[in-house]
Amino acid sequence: MRLVATWLAAALALACGRGETSGPGAAIRIGHFPNVTHAQALYGRATGSFAKTVGAPIAWTQFNAGPSAVEALFVGAVDASYLGPNPAINGFIRSQGRSFVIVAGAASGGAALVVRADAGIRGETDFHGKTVATPQLGNTQDVAARLWFAARGYTTRERGGDLTILPLANPDQLLMFGKRQIDAAWTVEPWVSRLEIEGGGRVLFDEKQLWPDGRYVTALLVVRRAFLAEHRDVVVRLLAAHVEATRAMAADLDAAAGLLAAEITRETAARMPAAIVRSALGRIELGWDPLTAALGKAAADAHRVGFLHAAPDLTGIVEAGPLAEVLAAKGLPPLPPGRRP
């Protein structure tokens, strides 16, 4: 039922947006989440900088979960979208690489295991009989959590063990954290900071410890293949806007935190304090490197926990040419050889 609803919503969006990119000056349709890990989109939407650099109006579409953004890309309801790595990998594999490609990274880092101060959890051996929330079944943090606990000898309740891993939307995590209905959460910023600051939690484990050199993908920018083929010049300008937004925010993180907090509050109608966003930006690295090697590890991890049935083949998932063109034009260093597809 949920899948049918998603397809219907995507089809409706396609019907409403059909033809928007067919002529000069037409709107470019970009998806994003109202989340600090999609900071470039929030910045571009709040300041109008994307429309100015691209030279066309931007029709922003807000999603709250990766699968719905992927379905919208499948049916052409959006031209580009910010996505987490696991939805991007799943969508690429499901479409056999025909639907979209990654054109840039957006954010890395920012995920952690946060425990309640009164849950009796002092270390990794104290999770027997506990309930740990993750944002969504099969999402990036859910996969990382399942691998981490399995490596430490835990078995989940559905497999006869005593550890509960509970997929739960981030706002509900904060609510149930406060009500002592969950003991911990493996989540991503700004919810790590919210659980710390508002929920009185404590970071037990930072996910960067699982990754070579401590860097892993949190958000990516993807573009439909058909759109890239027909409007490569627009994609180049979109990437220029993405890079400019990244550099502008890095130059003044305090100002960026205030702007992002205001935009998240506007888009969600729920107050997001600037202090929370500033704390989150301390754990997140905004950038444009797609971290291709880390992306491959994320796919292999999803296969190990059973969310991908076959060994993943990500050949062609990254199209680095347009980004290379932008970096060269701006006099910025190219991606390191190991980061190229």
C-alpha cells in the first residue's frame, strides 16, 4: 500500500511538472530533505543562489524519505535530488543504472550512537535487553547499526536474540527518548545533537570510527540520466551553485547555522534552534567529493546484512565529468584519483 501511494504521488508530481524543463528559462526540479545534511539545498532555497547561478527558476520538492525521492526520479517527477547513499545505491541497482547518476557528494559524517543517560549503558557490552532506534529500515544508519551490533555478538529479537533494533522516524526518536521508551538511537545530525542537547543523551560511538580515514558518505547529489544527456550545461551550472553554496557556508559556519535553522523551521513548521544546527555542523563535513570508495563499502555493507540480495555492481554510478569541469573553471583541486569512478 505504501509503495502504491508513493508511485501515485510521484506520478501526480510528474503530471504537474511535465514539460517544465523543455525550454530556455524553464524551472529545474530539485528534490531535497529539510535536513542539515542537505545543507546546500537549504542554502540555495533560502538565498535564491541556485536559481541565480543556474539561470533558471528552481522548483524545490521536499521529501522526508529516500525511497520516495528515488521513485520521483524514476518517473521523471524531479530532475535532480539530494539523497542518502543507501537510497542512491538501491535506486541505481533497481533501475540497472538507467535512471540516474551521482554527480557530486554533498555531506559526509554526522552519524552516531546516542544513549540515554539513565539507560545503564556504559559500553558496548551493555545492550542486552535494550531497544535501539534507527531512522528507517535499511537506511544508511540502520545498516551501520546492524553490522556494529552483529560484530559484537548481538542477535536481534526477530532472530531469537534480546536486542531490539526499531526503525523510527527521527522526531519520534526524540519523543520516545524523553519518555524512556527507547534506550539509544543510531541516527544522524541534527538529531544526534538534539538527542544530546534536548534529550540529555550521550554519544557512545561516532560512526566515523568504522570507516577508513574516518570519512563516509551522508548525502549525495544525483541527476536523472536523461536530464544530464539533454541539459548537460544546466547540470554544470547546478554543480557550480552546489560548490559555491558549500564554500559560502564553510566560510562562516555560525552564519550558516542561523540560515539553515531558519530554513528548516520554515519548511517543517517546527522550530529548529540555531545552536542545534551549529552543533551538527561540527560533526558534518560539507563538500562535493562523492567518496566513491566509501560508497562501495556502503553497498557491500548493505549486502552483508541482507538488504541487497546480490553482490552490488556500482559501475557507472558516478558521472564525474561535469564536476571536474566546474572545479577546473573555479581553479579548485580536482578529485583525488582514488575518488574518481
